[in-house]
Amino acid sequence: MRAATLAAAIAVVAPAAAQEPIRIDAARGALLIHGNFCGPGNRGPGYPPVDALDAACMHHDACTPPPGDLPHCACHDRLHAEAGRVAQNLAAPRAIRDKAKFISDGALLLPCLD
């Protein structure tokens, strides 16, 4: 149920929240929301994070188990907190703050183990 809610939120909120388009890498099955680490199937290891939001996503990826296993809720809680700090940072560009809020809010919708 949480995954369906997240998919609906992405469909409605992502285009409005992001001024740069979400990139799709069909060859890798990647949906890149921001930078090198934010989004399913991201570029991940081998690339540096482009900013604090991307670093938050990198930390989340490092905490996430292999496909098929659910992460602990603490992984999503950390992403929520770190992306939330970027969303509140008035020094960050508005487009980045909007994406950070979207990612922070979305982290609470992801399935996890307590």
C-alpha cells in the first residue's frame, strides 16, 4: 500500500516539485530524480554525490539491503531527516529545496522493517 501511495505521489508531485526533468536511463532501468544517488536504479557507486541532497540519498543507498530484502525503518528515517535539512536550508536553490522536501516526505512512505 505504501508503494502505491508513493507511486501516486511521484506522478502528481514530482513534475511540479522539480524544475529539471526526472531522467530515465532505460538501459539501466534507472529513474534519476536528482544527482547520482536519488532515485531507483541510480548511478550509485563510482560517482560522487553532487550536493548535500545527493549525499543523503547516497547514505540511504548504503543502508539499503540487496533487492528483495526490506531495509530497517531507520534507513528511511535518516533519509527523511537529511533531505529535510536540505529542504529547510534557505541557502540552497528553491528547486533543490523542493526536490529535497519531496524526497524527505517520500522516505516516510517507503516500506521497511521496524
